[in-house]
Amino acid sequence: MKTTTTFAFLVASLTMAICLASVAHTAPVTFDWAAVGNQGNAADTTGFGAVADTYRISTTEVTNAQYTEFLNAVDPTGANLLGLFNPSMVFNFGGIEKTGTTDGARYITQTGRENNPVTYVSWYDSVRFINWLGNGQGAGDTETGAYTLLGFTAIPSNSLILTRNAGATYFLPSEDEWYKAAYYDPSGVYYDYATGSDTVPVSDQPGDDPSAANYFDNDGLANGFNDGYAVTGTTSFGSNPFTDVGAYTDAASPYGTYDQNGNVFEWNEAFSSNLGFRGIRGGGWSNFISSLAASTQGDSPSAGTFNLGFRVASIPEPSTLLLGAMAAVGLLMQGRV
């Protein structure tokens, strides 16, 4: 009896090992967060930026490596039924390929592009990624959660009326949430640029200037900056025009976010007067300085493009809320002494 039990255990263990070996391991996707407080702040003169609640926003854009983890988790066979993988991602302005031969690892990040912002993601791709985060990642659902997408098609049947559900823990930033994280200073002022300054940032590589950003500007002067595309310093964008997310370490917003100006435009939740379009902000590597300014509101067809990505927002961690509540109680007690 003991021998039979031991043999059965060994067979079960071997079978499990074989099954696990046939499915590639995917690492959990994590973010560094910037806490955006000062709830109830007034709007900017542009009419944007007022947010009633506290929230968090990822300090950087979603990367190719993070999006690849998502693809392999929700589409392990590479069937791509929801169009989450755009074939243009394999080319110069992308960074992800579908060349893997093992289920759970069909999608591969191109070498050297791991920490570049993901591009060619549609608005619907971005909210599906966010649903997946909120549903625990892994085999988490992409069609329900913060957003309810109907029809199980790349463009959902409710696309023109799709909004955030109440109680969402992860979400795409609203235009006001995105704007506040980029341009608002807790002292109560708004800046013109997401570098914590009213000074026009220069087009240059990371590390050369505290106000630099990845965008296009050619002033025709031999001054070491504003020589065209930021990465190459010429009017040729080269083999890779992107910078790694967070590379401009000296050009953070007041709340500590990076690249809300330059690198790629970013999706937000806003509807547009152009039917089927959604809001974008921040400017990208191929755009002029006007696209980076707080005064510039943009939109795009909901399909992804070569210079458009996204970042994630969420509610504060419970520990943060608890600390805030404890502090409030402490102040009340002090007032009664």
C-alpha cells in the first residue's frame, strides 16, 4: 500500500513538473507610484487639473517589458483574438515580437527595448491592461473590472460610451488626473511644462540638462541641444528614437513623475468631439514643443500609433489611507486638550 501511494505521488509530481515546464513563467508587473494629494485643488486657467480625491499615478509609462508580460499572461497561445498585439510593434517604432515557440512565451521584448515605452497600443488595449492589473494579473480578466468592454472584439461594441466603473482600484488617468500629476505644484501653482518649470525644456539626451525632454526641436545653432531629434541630436531619428522611461531624472514633475512631457503621447480617459477619438496629452519624440505645453489638449483615433503609449493610475494604498486617518484623529485629539 505504501509503495503504491509513493509511486502515485511520484507520477503526480512528475506530471505537474511537465505541465509547469510547458508553460513559461511570467513575472508580476509592478510600478513605482507617485502619490498625488492636495485633493480638492482648483483648476488651472485652462480649465483642467481639479481633482476631488487623492490617487496614485505610475512615475513612468508602461514599458515594452511590462506589456509583454501582459500579452503572455492573457494570450499564452498567441491567438491575438482581441488584437492586443499590433503587428507594427515588431518594427522600428515598436519593441515587441511574436516569435516565441512556447505557450506563455509567444511574445518577446526586443533586446534593448525592454524599458522603452510601449507603443502601438490602442485606447482599448490600455484599459484591458488596466482591467488585468485590477483582476490580479495572471489569468485575470481583461473585459471586466475598471472598464466593462462588450462583444469580445478588439473594438468593443460599447466603445463610444465606455467609461470607468465605480470602485475601480486601477484606472487610466482622467484628463484632470493626468494634468494635475504633470503640471500642478502642491504649493498651489500650475507650471507650463511637466518638468516643474515654466521654462521651455530643451530637446536633448538624458543627463545633459535638467530641463531636457525627448521631443523634436531644431534651432539651427551649434549649441549642443535643440539639434533635431533628442536621442540622435540630428534631424535623423536613427534606429531607436525612444529613451528608457524615467531616464530624464532631473526633469521630474512636482509629484515625481517622469516623461509626462516627451517620449510618447499618453492616453487619458477623455472623450473627444471627434467620434471614436480619445484624449492624449504630453507630446512625443517626434513632436514640436507646442505639444508638451499644458495649454495643448490633444486627441487621437482610438487605434494605437508609433508615438503613443500610456501610464496607469490607482487609488492610494490602504496603509496610506490609514496613516491619513490616524493623523486626522491625532489632530482632533490635540484640539480637545
